[in-house]
Amino acid sequence: MILAKEFSRSAVARRSDFSTNIHERGVFVMRERRPSPDSTVADTEGGAPSSSLKSNERLVRGALIAQFAASDPVHFADAAELIWPHVDGIDLNCGCPQTWAYQEHIGSFLLRKPEIVKDMIRTARGRVGGSYPISIKIRVDQDLKRTEQLIQIAIHAGVSHIAVHGRTRQQPSTAPVSLPSIAFSVEAAKGQVPIVANGDAWSMPEIEIIRKTTGVQGVMSARGLLANPGLFAGHEKTPLEAVKTFVHLATDYGLQYGLLHRHLMFMLESRLSKSERYLVNQLPSLASVVDYFESRGLSLYPDPPNVR
Ligand SMILES: Cc1cc2nc3c(=O)[nH]c(=O)nc-3n(C[C@H](O)[C@H](O)[C@H](O)COP(=O)(O)O)c2cc1C
């Protein structure tokens, strides 16, 4: 989530909040499980494009969506206009439940302010054009009529899809996600735009249950993907190759140690006991983390190239 107001008025904020490069989205082989024309279930596999694709495979490019927090149509539209050539879509955060965000009238504050959402979407749409993807991400409301109203107003303002987190603004991330509320949101959208379900998608079987129970067109995972970036490719836990690739890229691009450590801990948590996690959390540098895992027989560095 990027603050639209700061992003649109400060080059320093833009430099610190957003960077990208041509490799970021990657190219994937998407493999349909059932090679029928109406099949919607697919496996994806990262990696280099294959020159010999099978009949049930096609290449897809990953999409990058920039999400802004805003409460003012001009700030949102200015930020959208600056960033749109560098991303594949723009999202408006209508779900952040943090107190500071609510007090700033952004995030979940907007859940009960559909007219402001409408103005923001319309103004941004006017700047980036009719077919450019603009979405919103919302939480469900205790009063589902409010959710229905927000969804319908956003659709008429021109959103291209809506992500629905199946918890209310008041619920912590430990509370169960309401699949009936997400199914209600699908009904409320009346097939006019795709609805993406969010919340507690930790494994492929869970994703299948969410999809089948709610009728959504997509499923989004946050913590599940932090813990296992290979989730949508069908891996039950983070493949070691993915950890190595991450360490390689993070060191190559100079990712700050605090962030690198945090992501490593997400990915390796299931391989560590509580006391080991405590120990790794005290380690002061990447070198010490790598040494620690080496001592446990787990190499975090990519295998060196063969040297003759
Ligand atoms: C570290 C972290 C950062 C997040 N940042 C954002 C954000 O910038 N924008 C947003 O809409 N949601 C954000 N979320 C919330 C998630 O998108 C998601 O709604 C929530 O975690 C529930 O989904 P999950 O059960 O798959 O984690 C964040 C969650 C986590 C754990």
C-alpha cells in the first residue's frame, strides 16, 4: 500500500516506495489440468519460457498491480497517472484496518464511504483510460447490505475487479474468514466484474474449497504466499530452490537485511522449532543466517557453477 498523496507530490516518496524492472513479472508456463476449452483450473510453474509448449500449456506473464491508499480523488488520480505506465493495474485500498489509517480516512474507513470511492475511481478512470485495470480491495461489512452497496457503486464507477477479504474491519487475522460473506459479494457483483476471494488461503486444497464454496473467479493469498511462494504452483511448503533464488536475488539487488530476514523467516518457519526461530531472530547479518543454516545442513546459497 502506497500513500497516494505523498507519492504524487514527492519524488523522494516515489523513489522510496516504488521500483520495478523488466524481470519482475517473470514468464510462467500455465498448464491446464483438464485441456478442455472451459477449464479454469491451471497449474503454473515459474522459470524460463519453454520453446516446446504442450497443447495444454501456454505462456503467461505475471502481472504487477500498484495499490494506493487515498481519500481524495485528485491524489488518487495523480498517483495513478504517474504509475500506470509501469504497472499492469491500479488498486485502491479499502480494507486496511489499522487505527492510524482509519484516522487518516483511508483504508477500511472507505468501506462506509462509497461515494468517495466512486469519485476516486471515476477521476482515476478519466486519467488512465477506459480499459486500464482499476480495482478495489475491500473487507466485508457486518451489515452485508453495506458491502452490496459498495460493490455496486464501485462497479458503476468503473472498477475492473474487486478483491474481498472475508473479515470485517473489526476482526483480527486470527478470526475465521466468512466464506458466506464472500459468496454474498459474488452475488452482489451480479457477474459484472470478477470477484477475488482473500483470507486464509494457505494450501491448494483450501483454495479449491474457497473457490467452490464462494463461486469467486480468483483467490488471493497474502500470508500463505509469504510462507510458501510456491503455493500456487502446488508446492506444500517453500521449495528450497525458491529460498536460494530469493537469497540470490535479494543479495544481487541489495535488499535491506531486516526485510531479507523477515522473508526468510516466513519461508523457513515450518522447518524451524520455536527455540530455533528465537535463535535465528537474534542473528545480526545474512552471513550469520547462512552459516546457521549451513550448520544444519541447509545451504541457502545457490549451487556454485561448475568450475573447471
Ligand atoms: C505483511 C503483510 C502486509 C500486508 N500489506 C497489505 C497491503 O499493503 N494492502 C492490503 O490491501 N493488504 C495488506 N495486507 C493484508 C492482506 O492483503 C490480506 O488481506 C490479509 O493478510 C488476509 O489474507 P491472508 O489470510 O491470505 O493473509 C498485508 C498482510 C500482511 C501479512
